[in-house]
Amino acid sequence: MTKTFVGVTAFTLAFLIFLFIWGSGAAAQRSSAASITDASRAEAAQFLTDLVKIDTSNPPGNELKAANYIKTVLEKEGIASEIFLSAPGRGNIVARLKSNGTKRPLLLMGHLDVVGVERDKWTVDPFAAVMKDGYLYGRGSRDDKAMDAANLEVFLELHRRKIPLDRDVILLAEAGEEGTTQYGIDFMVAQHWDKIECEYVLNEGGALHESNGKVDYASVGTTEKVPRAMMLVARGSSGHASMPRLDNPIAHLGAAVGKLLAWQPPMRLNETTKEYFSRLAKISSPEDAYLYAHLEEPAVQQKLAASKISQNSMLRTSIVPTIIKGGFRVNVIPADAEATLDVRALPDENVDELMETLRKVINDPEIEIVRGDKLSDRPAGAPSSIHNEMFQALERAQAKVFPGAVTLPTMGTGATDSAQLRAKGVQAYGIGAPTSDDDSLRVHGNDERIRLESEGKFLEYLYTAVVDVAASKK
């Protein structure tokens, strides 16, 4: 006969002890899966420091040096990786953590190349990873090696903690994002799509926005404008400048540029920008909230154009003249003149129809409108949804790590390699480390920097979202 202990059988007691031990272990696993340690933050900071010290200025890129660094880190953990060379020195590295395969993969992506520097305008060596006042200074410290370092640390944490996964997690650190995508994402999509094919991707293209040192909103890029360069070309008769000519191409070109600056495409909001302005209005001052709630008013649009140029650019396709060429001597009327237009089109903009509209606006037979190099065009893909697991996981991560903030789906006015993935049907989301308005202006500029504390916070945010969307719920 089974002995009893205060009315509980020995078998029952043993079973309860088993449940307690099992539950404690499961709870510990859940706890470890939902937290980032100081050691993890320090390691991510070291990865970032080491990557900044590797000069991957594009051109020439030389991303292979940084890819080999990441490969060495992974090898020490027993994680296999592959480097794909698109050209000598142009390396792209891929690694994968396998899952039970019940869901499609998640890709963690960042680029290894950085833009060049004007060394004489920096107060520190841009490739020395100088620490000063809590900031790490260096080219690429924010764009985009902060993303690479956080991605690598999250990848290692998933591996070390042996977190069961419902979807493979793929790590991609790629070449060529800064203007030479043929060496990076274009190459990987065309030649090695099977290595990076995924349902979701987390990439650059957003930020944890800070005001007065506190994150007030998480900007999550769900779509972006597409660059579509155009040129205005005017031709006339050359001659002596002492005799004015009606067909002076500089005069015609100047008038054409003036007409375009006085005109702008109509405002068109999409799902992302509608939600962005709606949520932004709820956390803004009464004066700004009125602007965001009354975008259709011409006076409001004028105020945005004058004082909130980022938000203003989200309203419509933008057309900005950036280069003027014409003439070579003060006393010679040139035979031709040219203006380059940086057109940032809404994702669904019909560019041929836009060009026809521009011809009508300019209304000058002496002006020809031509497209720029189409080979450098990024593809236009459908905006990523704000109603799926990944976006909701990012919202939950924001609520947990930055509970006083709000998540804003955002349309980027620049360009990222997410465009090529959206064109393949991938749901792509742009995120980034905490940044103030001042520090964001340093990206591609002088004295680029990031607070290491910010990198640690971003790491926790990224890890929380990845575990939420990729870890097994069983």
C-alpha cells in the first residue's frame, strides 16, 4: 500500500515535485529568453568597436575584412557560416540557426560598407573607434555597424541559450549598400536567394527616437520612397554673350526649374503614412497635433514644408534639383545646359505618367526630360503590413523595453536594401538604435557617433522582438 504524507500520496508528492522542478526550469528558460545581460551588452559594444575600426569605406568597400571578422566570431561558437564574394574584396556573410521548420525564416540583416569621410572635418580619427563622453565615435558607428553588432549578438544569444525555434534565424552582413548594390543585396538575391529566402527581415531604416534622453517613439520602416533620377536638358544656339538670344538654354533651364519648384505632386497617403500621422498626433504638442490631423489644408502643408521637412517629404513624391551644369566662359552663351533632379517617388508612383505631367508643368518644347541610369534604380515593392506577427512583435518589444513610448510605422524618405527584399514578397521592417535628432544628422556626416548605452538598449529591443516572433511557443 502506498504511504501518504499529510493526505498526499508519495506518488502525488513526487509528481508535484517534478512539476515544480520542470516548471521552474521552463520559467527560467522563458526568463533567460526574455532578458539581455550586461555581459551581452558589453560584448555587442566590443563587436561594434571592432567593426568600426575596420575601414570599409565604399568605394572600394573591402567588406571581406569585416565579413572575416564576423566569421571568426561565429567559428569560436561552433557556428558555420559562408562568405559569398561578388567581386574581389566584396564579401557577404551568411549564417543560419535551424528551427523545427513550422514557420518560414526570419532574416537579421545589416550592411558592412560605410560612406567615405572628409578626415579634415572630423575632430577624431573616423576609424579609431574613439570613446568620449559615453559616445563611440566613428564612421559606421550608427550606419550600419550598430545593426551588424546587435544582429550578431542576438544570433549568438539564441545559439548559446539553445532557444527552441519555430523559424530559422538567418544572419546576413552584406556589401555594397552605399550605392553599389550590385555587390551586395542584388548579388545575393540573384545568385544566392536560397541562402536568405525568408518571410520577415529586420534591417536598418527606422530608429528609436529620443527626446531629452528618453525614447518617445519607435520608428519602424514598413515602406520607403524609391529614387528615380531625372534630368532636364535644354539646347539652343551658342554665341557671343554680348548678344542676348531667345533660345539661351540656361534661361530656359532656369525657368523650367523654377516652375517645378513652384509646383509639387499632389499629396497621397498610404496605409503606413496614414497610421504614422494618426499615431504621431496623439503624442505631439497641441500645435503639432493639429498639423498632423489636418494634412489636407494648404496652410498646414506650407508649415510642414518650412519647419518639418521629414514629415513633409512623406506626403508626396518629392522632386529636388541637385546639380546644374551649363556654360564654360562668362562671355559665351552655351549650346546646352542640364539640371539633375533627385526624384523620390512614392512606392506606387507611375514614373512614366509623372514625367508626362512634368512636361505639361514646364510647358516648354526646348526642355527635354530624360530618366537617369535605370540600372541603379531600387525596385518598388508593396509596403510591409502592420497587421502581422513581426510588426506586432516589434510593438510588444517597444512596450516592454520602452513602456512610455509608442510604435510608429514609417515610410522612409531615403533608400535601403529592404527594397529588393520587398520586391521579392518579403515583409521587411526597418529599425535602429536610440538616437536624438542631432545625432541622426551626423549619419553620412562628420563625427558620426552612438552612445554605447543606446546600443545596449537597442540590443534588448531587438532580442525581445526576435524571441517573440521566432522562438517556439510550446
